Amino acid sequence: IVGNAWEWTSDWWAVHHAADEVHNPKGPSSGTDKVKKGGSYMCHKSYCYRYRCAARSQNTPDSSASNLGFRCAADASPEPR
């Protein structure tokens, strides 16, 4: 999965996450741009943030590109007590 496409996430874009959220930080509850992660080997290194899986950028939800897919993920269930 890694490397050949940016991947849409369901998070709304914010420049920074809250510092107290260490695991799965949440962005704002609404916005104009959605988060895309991962980068693409088609991109220039100055744009794709060193091709890291955790690289993040934003686009409007109605945008598309040949190097833009989606990221399948789900929130984990809480640990039983």
C-alpha cells in the first residue's frame, strides 16, 4: 500500500494537532479541506515531505488526481475492563 499514492483520510485539515493528543490525534470537527497522507513517488521531494507514510497535506474533498487514493482504517475498540 505504501508509496504510490496519497491517501484520503476522513479527518478535516488543521495545521497543528492538539499537543495533548498523542495517539490518533483528531482534527477539527469541520472545515474546508480534508487530510491526505502518505505521499507518492511521483512527487518531487520538496512537495512530498520525504515520502514518509506519516506525511500529511490537504485538499478540498472534491479534488482528485491519478496519485490519490484512500486509506482504509477504523478506530480500535476500547480495551475491555
